[in-house]
Amino acid sequence: MSIPKTIKVKMHLTGDVRSVAVKEAETLFKAKKASPYRSEGAEKAVKGPAPETAAKNPDSDKPKA
């Protein structure tokens, strides 16, 4: 007996992340009850301008009028 492969999905109504079997995940995707969950590592998550740009332009984080 083989172990079914699982993938992580994010449930739309509750917002929680679950590991479910691939066949169950396909059913959830078709019913639009969940979407695939991809967690980004810290090196990929970018917030704000690059440090060099921020040093040259200190007002870069302020909204433009």
C-alpha cells in the first residue's frame, strides 16, 4: 500500500493551511474552496525598496501626492 502524495492548500473560508491528498485538493480547487499554498522564504519576500535605493531617496516610502 502506497502513501498518497499530499500538497498544502489554503482554505478560502477559514484561511487555514492544510496538507491534503492530491485528489482531494483537485476537488477543492474545482469547487473554488481552496487554492494552492506556496510559502516564500525570507530571501524571496521583499518589502520596500532595496537598501541602496532607500539610502539615496529617504522619502521613497512616503506616498506620492
